[in-house]
Amino acid sequence: MSDDCRPNPDRILEGIKKEEEKKDRGHFRVFFGMCPGVGKTYAMLKAAIEQVRQGADLVVGVVETHGRKETEELLAGLEVIPRRKIIYKDTVLEEMDIDAILRRKPKIVLVDELAHTNVPGSRHPKRYQDVIELLDAGIDVYSTVNVQHIESRADLVQQITSVRINERIPDSILDMANQIELIDITAQGLLKRMKEGKVYQGDRAVRAEENFFRETHLTALRELALRYTAERVDQDLQDQMVVQQIVGPWNTQERLLVAVSHSPYSGRLIRATRRMAYSLEAPWIALHIDTGDRLNDEDQAMLIKNLALARELGAEVISLRNSNIAEAIRLISHERNVTQIIMGRPQRHWWEVLKGQGSLLDQLVGKSSTVDVHIIRQEEGPRRKIWKWTPPGFDAAGIAYWYSFCFIVGISFLNGLLVPYVGYRSVGFIYLMAMMMIGLVASQGPILFAAVLSALVWNYFFIPPRMTFAISAPEDVMMCLAYFLVALLCGVLAARIRSRDKDLEGREQRTRSLYELVREFSSSLTILDVCLAASQSLEGLLNGKIKIILADEEGKLLRKSFNDLKVDDKDFALALWSFENGKNAGWKTETLSESRCLSLPLKAKEKTVGVLLFYPREKAVMSLDQQNFLENVCAQTGMALDRMRLQQKSEKMKVLEASENLHQALLNSVSHELRTPLTSIIGSASAVMDKKVFAQENVREQLVQDIIDSSLRLNQVVENLLDMSRLNSGALRLKREWVDLVDLLSGIPAKLGRLAAHHKLIIQSESGSCYAQVDEKLFEHVLLNLLSNAVRYAPPETEISLELEQEDKKIFLRVKDQGPGIPSQSLQKIFEAFYRVPGSATGGVGLGLAIVKALVEAHGGRVYAQNRRDTTGAEFVIELPYERPPQALQEGS
């Protein structure tokens, strides 16, 4: 393989990585169509049946038949994993049971409707996320999707059909597919199926045909599906050609390339390429080749203008550095599978004839015979010189000329000492070495000055006749002229090498800064961190100041920057235009070019999320590398901001989902807890109304007691709800006073009443009195909740003890029971609101212990649960800080 056609090793490595990633996952096969009803599910089931016949282990995760008999008949012979039932808003819904599929571990699973949104409460919000988990587990997946569900095509589908598509999948999901099968049908054929009732039934079919299923809509959707499939096949072909190192191009799809320079004729070539690409419906590339030549401000501005025009017209802009233009064009052509190159009429130059290369056209045609080259005629006008002499820059500081002068004087003094020993001709070599040293540190102006000065000094002081500028020997004349030219050439070449090294260092610094910026973005926690990292990165490399203006949640641009820096009305108007139009504006652009700043939109995948304002301290034109760096930072910042917004949105959705689940759990629990005592009260009261029952005293007393017990239970539920509401709102205030906890405990049995009738309640205290500053009513409520909880879980006729003791500077209250204890995995969750230990008996809404925890912490203490070590059962411990009571209370006790 020739060096000209050698593939790019980076692209080969990228292609190999893609192949390796696909090998590590399950095989992903997608049946792709233009809209519902084309037969995707039917084709998937036919392929599944064929796999079963070949002995494959295949199951159905989820398949939607929509009442179609042909589809149901195919599904009947396959193993179906039962769906998982999820209760949502009092409705039982069914979703694919991904856990059952992972336990079953089949070879292939069918997952219909890839873009489906799962019911809240499912593991993943989207079905395609379920598919990713299955693929990562090594399971092959067959799935279906329509073109309108692809993120990049959804807006275009909405424009065509006027129907907003809410269920979307990222394009990257289909990039994971190993195989995409297009299920195609004509618009007329699909409408015929609609009329036969094979897509929708009844009125739904009529409405669909009047709205979405119009022939024009279907034809446009079919074209979108065909184009997407063709693009995917072309991308797969390019990847395979790279991995297998196949030298292209293969003209499976037209792809155009135009080389862009600082020439004023480049704009004409760009527009001509855009017209050809549009007529061929082909992608096109605008290639800029940096040959290392220094451009003046006018040429630099023209180059930036040409590249901006190419981007605006839809080209993929590529910039690379290569001193050989023809070689660079051939490299990109083979790498990107280019089929046509567009260029202007080249001019032949005498130095090209001497080198035997021929013109640029000769070089391209001679070594790119597989690529068509189009020559675009140029407008007649004054012949522009391709090469023009650029005078050396004399923009160096005066100190540089002074240092050069001093260095030459010093070398001349040294030569004056050496000339008796080496001769005047050898002195010239010492001056030549001095010129090379100057070229390593100085620019072209000081180099030219030093070359002229050293030649004159050598002639005047050393070449005979000395102390004159006359030269007697002809060979000395030639030697002096040769020295001047060689000295000048050596100095200029050394300066050019140093300049290129400086450019490489600058590029390396920008690349490193971009890498560090991306790394900082990945670790940023807030939008402020992203903006701060972007502004610091740009201000560190570009000589200017940065302001970033963000959009709010409604998509409107804010009036101030992220760090509250003031933005005046003119700059904000510029930023607003850039934000609304998605284009650069301001300084050194064609829009509001007299502005003092450059405005660049921060674009995300779907929308513009903000604007970056760059205020240059120097009004010189930015180099192309600087502009590319600035635009790359803007692109990375836009994506990082969008990622932050999506992350915040996802967190809000999780909070809303948790709130919805909590709300549903509360309604279910409260409705049950309210209904049970109310039913008992109604039943007992109705029985008491019966005269025969009322006449039986024992029965009457039992019914009345049941009414009282149910009323107390109902009252406790209501009190818990009210307490939790007051705690969450912050309306609950403690009324602290000195309370003797021993007296408080002694009154607890009477408060429990019949609740603890079937249990033995034991109260233990080490001292006669123990004072603490608490809210007596609320603390009594804490103890009653703990004891009620113990009574509920402890078997009848068992002991429940309430112990009080004081140790050092703490007061301990322990409630112990002889129940089954608490599972270890529930010890940390048992004080959470609405949490109930799995397998618990019915009763309670899971608020009692949460209220206990909140009230104890409000008193400055803590509460925790543990299992007893001496016997079976649970132990709840309350710790309160001990404070010495007033002397009067101690004397009274």
C-alpha cells in the first residue's frame, strides 16, 4: 500500500473499538419502518419463528398485536414471559418484566415498540433503556421502531404531519444496532391495508386516515425511512472499509470535497459545490489546508469568512496542517470516501515545472484517478498573483535590535583578536555561526539587521583593504555576497523553525486546555461550575474577557451573565440576535461588525442554551486556530450545560415520581386505615340499633366498646396525619417545661386503656424522680406511639417493658417487646415516613415511628431501634440530654 493511500490509524482504532464494543454486547436487530402498520411486528415474529426452527432459545418479552389476527397467530407458538403488573393511579398496568427475562437468560428476546414509555414505578423510564440492559447482559434483542421516533427526525416529522411525537429515542440507540431491516411498503399499499382493517379498527382507522395517514404524509415518511437506512448502510460501509483497510473510494454514495483557502475565489467554489451537492442530494466537505505560511490580517479575515460561508451552507469543515496541498486532499478523499473534488482553474508556475510536479490539477489527476475532479471557471478580472513578496516584519521591539547590535559588536571584537591567527576569511564563518544563533532567538527584522551589519563590519574591518568598503580581490567580493545571502537564509530558516515550534506549542497548549476543560465539565456539579471552567479556559489562552449569558427554563435569555457581571443594552441586543438566530455576530463578523465583542451561541443538541460574549483586549484578527478553539469550547460548553439541565430535569422527575408514589401510597394507606374503623363503627352502631341485640347487656357492652376502640384508632390515624403535616410545615412548636418522667410513665397504662389489655406492661425506674425539659403532651404522644407499635407486633400475653434510667449526662427510655424483632435490612428504614416492614400485618400507615423520630429530635435527642440480645423481640431506645433541674424541684422531690 502506498503512503498516499495509507489509512488514518486513529480511524482504524476507532473502528476496531466499535467492533469490540458490539462483540461484548448482545446482537441487536431492529425492524425499521416509516409508520405504524407497515408490518414490523409481523416481520419480527416471522424472523423469530425461523430462529426457533433452527433451535434458538427465544422468548417474547413484549409484543403488541393491536388485535391483528395474523400477528396473534404467529405469536401463539412462541414462549411468552408474563408481564409485570404495576398499579398506577388505581389502575393495574402491565409492563415487560425485565427481571424475569434476566433470570430466564434466553438467547434471543423480542421487545416490541422500542420507543415506548414505561409506567412510573418501572426500573427504567424508557423501554430502550431496558433493551440496553438486556444487551449488556449478553442477550440478543429483536425490536421495532418507526422513523418518527428517532430524535433527529422527530422535528421534521412534526413539520410534515403537524403531529408532535413525544415518544423519542436517541440516535445513539440505533447506532448500537448490529442489523437494521427496513420494512417497506408503498403509501397506496398501506392505505389499502387501512381500509381492510389490518392497521386500526373502526372510528380509529377513519380518524387516522383523515390526519396522520394521508398519502402525501406517508410518501414523505417513506422517503425519510429510506434515506435514514441508506445513511446507516453508508456509515457501516465506511467503518468496514477503515477496519479492513480497503482503499476507496467506492462510489456507493456521492460525497463532494472543495478545498478552501484565503483566496477571494474560494467563495465562488464553495457556492458551486453547495449547488452540486444539493442537486445530487449528497454530503460535502470544505477542506482547509494550513501550509504554515504566515497570513496577514486581510488574508486571515478572508479565510475565516470563507470557512464561515461553508459552515452556513451546510458543509462539514475540516482543517489540517500539511505543506503538500495535493497530498492532503488525497488523504482526506480516501479517508472520507470522497467521489468528487471541486476546484478552480489552476495556474502553472515556473518552479512547479522545474520540480517536475506540474500544477495542482496534474498532481490530483495523476494520483487520484478514482476521484472525479471538476474545474469551475473563474470570473475574468485582474490576474491575481499567487506569490507575492512579503517584506520581513519590523514589528519587533527596539530592544531586540539593540541586543543584535551588541552581539555583533561583541563577535567583531572577538574576531579582531582571532584574525592574526585564522585569517580574515575564516572570520566569516564565525559571523555565520553568530547569525545562526541570532536566528534561534530573534524575528525576521533583527535577523535582517544583523545580517547587513555583520556583512558591513566584516568588509570594513577585516577584508582588504581594511577600513574601507572597497574590496580588491574578485573572490572576496563573491565571498562577501555569498556570506550575506547564506547568513540571511540561515537566520530566516532558523526563525521559521522557531516559529513553527511556537505554533506547535500553541496547538498543544490549546489541545491540552480543551482536554482539561472536558475533564472539568465531567466533574462539574452545577451550571456555575461549567461556566466558570469555560471562562477561565478561554481567558487563559485568548487575550480577552468572557461573559456567559444563559437562558432560563422557559428558553428566554437572561439579562445578566452567570457571575452577575453587568451586560449593557448594546451587548445584550447582540447576544439576543445571536441566541435567536444561532449564528456568530459582532466583532470581525458580517453582522454588527462594529460591536466591541464577539457573540457566539452555545448550542446543545436540540436548542441554544445561552450565549458567550468574547471581549478582545487587542483588536487584531484572531487566527484560525484561535477561532477553532473558541468555537470548540463553545460547543463543549453548550453540551455540558445541556447535560446539566437534563440532569437537573431528571432529578426533578425522580422527585416528582417519588412524590407521586408517596402520594399514592398515602392515599391507599389512609383510605384503608380510615375505612376499617369506620366500617367497624357503622357495623357496631347498626347492631346496637337492633332491639334484640340492645336487650342483651353483654353484647351491647361489647359493641359499645368496639365503637370506642375503633374511634380511638381513627383518632390516632388523624392525629398522626395532623402531626406529620405540622412537622413538615414547621408549624409545630414545643412548649418545654420541667416534667418528672417517672410521673409521666406512671400515667401511661391508663392512657393505653384496652389497647394493652392482652399484654403485661411493666414500668421500671431506677430513681424516685427524673426531671427533663420536654413538651409533656408531645412526649406522651411519643411514648404512646412506641407502645402501640409494640402491642401491634408482640404476641398476646407477652411482656412489654418501659424502662427509664439516667447515665452520666443522658436520659435513656427503652421500650422492649417480645415480638419477632426487626429484619436487619429494615433497621435503617423503619423511621422513614410510610415505611412498613415487609410482611407486616395490616394496620397503620407507617407514620407513627416517623413522628416519634421527628419529635425526639425536636427535643434535642435521638431514637434508634435494635433487636434484643437477651431474648427475642425489638427494643426502641430514646436518648435525651440531661440537664440539672432547678433547686426548688429537687427540694420538692
